[in-house]
Amino acid sequence: MDQQFVAGRLRVARELGGLTQAALAREVGITPAAISQFESGAARPSPSTVNLLARALDVPVPFLYRELVETHEGFFRSLRRTAVAARRHARAVAHVAHDVAVHAGEHGRIYVQAVPQIGVPLGASRDVIEEAAARVRTRWDLSRGPVGNVVDLLEGHGVAVIRLPLGTAAVDAFSLPFVDHPVVVLGADKDDRARSRFDAAHELGHLVMHGEQIWGLKEVEDQAHAFAAAFLMPADEIWEQLPTAVDWARLFELKRFWQVSLAALLRRARDLGRMSPATYLTAVKAASARGWRRVEPVPLGAPEAPRLVPDHLRSEEGHELSSFLPVRVLDGFNEIA
Ligand SMILES: [Zn+2]
């Protein structure tokens, strides 16, 4: 192989397997320090060592030679709650999804990304975020009213979207802002269309407002939430429709129309000053007492399904993928898709 070993690939492969550097070193019969040097690029493994590493990690050898597009740690919510190992594993899987998108891009099957970049600084007012969301709607030619299908919309603009069982609440939806094909990962275990749409819009908010610039702060998460609300429920359209009192019949109707959760509607009503904080609190308590925080009434059906990455995996070209990507992860995508 005339290509060079790519240091970052070893880390991704190791995190896919959920191994520590020490565990991998034991498996391969070398020192943890050597693994550390291979991953940092301070030293390069011999071809025979690369073979041993690939076998221990259950990845094809060419996986360790492919170019790696790097980005930051990713937009994860609740960083403190999320175990580092779980986050790294999820992130490594997203890298594989990115590889699939790059491969699809080379075959002209996925557009290069066209997500507007509208930098929003820390400390920005809510109006600035509302404006950013409105600009994306305009840029993407969305008509007034609810967004039809958020996942389709993202895929149509070069974003690779996948669903993965992210397990409990440890890892929520997250995204990685690769410049060519950003990756959005949605939880497969949240069987709730309304919440899943909001998650997708939240990740879009990160890609639009934050990109490679800022991440890992609570305010950044709050901004993405505000963006999602504004994107899915434009203030000038929904303001008049939102109730000022706890009117469940009205809220159910709005949930069906806008395809957003009751929780999101209530919060929007409060944030836009349509509902007083006291009324909002009464509503949230009533919903909680009925168990609606876990399962809301007025189900909207199955969550929106990603198509581009799963379709590509099923296609003829998909077979080529297994020559350089870990089959076990690709199978995982297929099961969920
Ligand atoms: Zn986020």
C-alpha cells in the first residue's frame, strides 16, 4: 500500500471497539506507550503491526489508511451526565457515517453540504437567534407553516443523518460539523416523532450558528434549543395561535399542525410572552402529573427516517464500503434503517 498510516484512524477504530490504549496494547503485545505514539503520530507502526492492530480492532486494514477529516469533540448535550467512553464510541460511529457520506459524495449521490453559516456569538439575544432561524427558512425556500420533514430537509442539504440506539439518556442526539458532510446522529430509542424533529432542528442550529467555532458550553445548548423552537415555530406565525391559558384542546390541535411536542409549544408560549410564567408552571405541573413528560398524548407516528446513508449502504456501491469500513458498524446501520 503506498498510502500512509493515518494516526487519527487508530483512535477512531479503538473507540469503535470501546478499548482503552492499555487493553489494545495487551491484545497486540506492544506497550501502551507505543499505541499512544501511533495515535499522536509521534511514531508510525510497521505494516505487520498495522495488520495486528486491524485484526485486534476488527476493522479492515484500509480503514487505518483512509484520510480522516477531523473536527471538534462534537455537540453533545448534558456533557456531565454522559460517560466519556459512551460519547467517544458514539462519535467514532459518526465518523464511519461520515465515511459513508464521503463515499456517496464521490459517487455523486449526496450533495456537498449547503447549510448556511450564520455565526451567533455567546451572549446573543433571542432576537438574533430568531433571525438566524428565519434566514435559514428563507435560504432554503421554506413556505410559511410547519416544516414538512426535517430529516429530508437536512439530507437535501448534504447533511448525513443516521439513527443509532444511543441508549438511555446517556447520549442524546448530537452532531459533528465536518465541513464537507456534517453528521447528525439521532437516537433510535426515542420513538417520538415530535421530539425527534426537535432534536434534528436543534442539531441544525449548531451547524448553522456554531460550526467549528464554539461547543461544549451550556449556553451553546440553550442557543440550539432556541433555534429549533424558532425554526419549527416561527414567532410571527404561531404567536396568535398559542393559548394564553392552559387550553389542552388547543394545544393538541397545535401539536398536530406544527408537529412539535406539547412541551415545546408550552415553552414557546412562555418564551414569546404569550403565556405568563405562572400559567406555564401550572401547565407543566399538570402535564407531569399525568405522566406526559415521559409519553405525551397525541402521538404523531414514527420518527422521521433518514434515507441517504441507509440507501447508500443498500446500494451496489455499498458493497465496496465493506472493503474499507468495519462491517460490524455497517451492519448496525442496516439493522436500524
Ligand atoms: Zn446540542
